[in-house]
Amino acid sequence: MGRGKIEIKRIENATNRQVTYSKRRNGIFKKAQELTVLCDAKVSLIMFSSTGKFHEFISPNISTKAFFDLYQKTTGTDLWISHYEKMQENYRRLKEINKKSRREIRQRMGGDLDDLNIKELQALEAKMDSSLVAIRDRKVRNLEERHANLVFDLETKLDQQDGIVESEGYYNEAANGASNLHALRLYQIHHPNLVLHHGGRFDSSDLRLA
């Protein structure tokens, strides 16, 4: 008795569906290989299973690129035109961003200002003010970190004195230094152009504006 005819519809059972796909895929690939050998045909097959797994067969007498080039030539279509247009658009966008960034840098350095109107000049001034504030904040944070590290180092050294009386003078000197650094930080917030003398050591008598 022959095999019963199978109704062509989606197989609901996932395991049976995968087994059927694997068997029939191998059968199609075998037929494609036979066509290549018997008829000197150029055959390309691309398959994706329901789980997204990729399978491909291409005749050994042609490369994938050559096959698609032949397809484009025969059908008169361009498979890459949309991708090329997207690349060109992205290139134009990046080029414009680069041009704008270079112009902003020149303007912040005092160049290319002749063509700017009042609003554009005001916007440029606002950007420069924001940049100065960010730079000052960063400098203050760096000073605070240096101050904290200095206090930590001094406290560590004091702990190593094991309660020696002479350490009291050392502690007073360290406390004065920490106090001066704190005063420097507060002063610098209101006077960002602060300049230090005496090799970087802070003294309240050394404060002046550059």
C-alpha cells in the first residue's frame, strides 16, 4: 500500500514541524545539487526556519556575489540602491554636523562673527557663559577632591604618631592648612581668575586677581 497523501497546511506541533522542515530542506538541497551537476545550472537557495535559523545552498560553479550580479543584470534591478542612498544621506548628515561644529569652534575663538545677527551673537555668548560655568565647577570639584585627599593623608599621619605630644603642633599646622584650603575654595568660586604664589602653597596674603 502506498503512503497516504499529506494535507498541505501548517503543522501545529512544533517538534513535528521542525522535523518536517529539516527533512524537506535536505531534499531540496539534494535536488539543487543534482541540477547543478546534471544540467550545469547555477542554483541559489536561501532558507529561514520558523525559529529564524538560516540555511543556504549555492552552486559551486558561482559565487554569491556573482549570482546576485547576474540576477540584477537579468532582471534590470538594483538590490543595493536603497542601502547606498541611506549611506549617502548619513554621510551628508555627518558632514553637515562636522561643518557646524568647526564653525562653532571658530566663533568661540573670535572668528566668523561678521555674518551673525544679534540673536545669534547672544546665543553664542550664552553658550560661552555655560562653558565657563562648567569649567569653573569642574575646577572647584577637583580642588575639593585634593582638599579631601590632603585631610585624609594628614589624619593618617597623625594616627601613626601613637599619641605623641609633639604631634599636637603638627596637627595644628595641618588644621591651619586645611582651613586655608577651604578658604581658597570659597574665594575661588567668586573669583575664578585666582592666582597662587609661593610654589602653589596657599596663603591668604597671596590672593590676587589675574
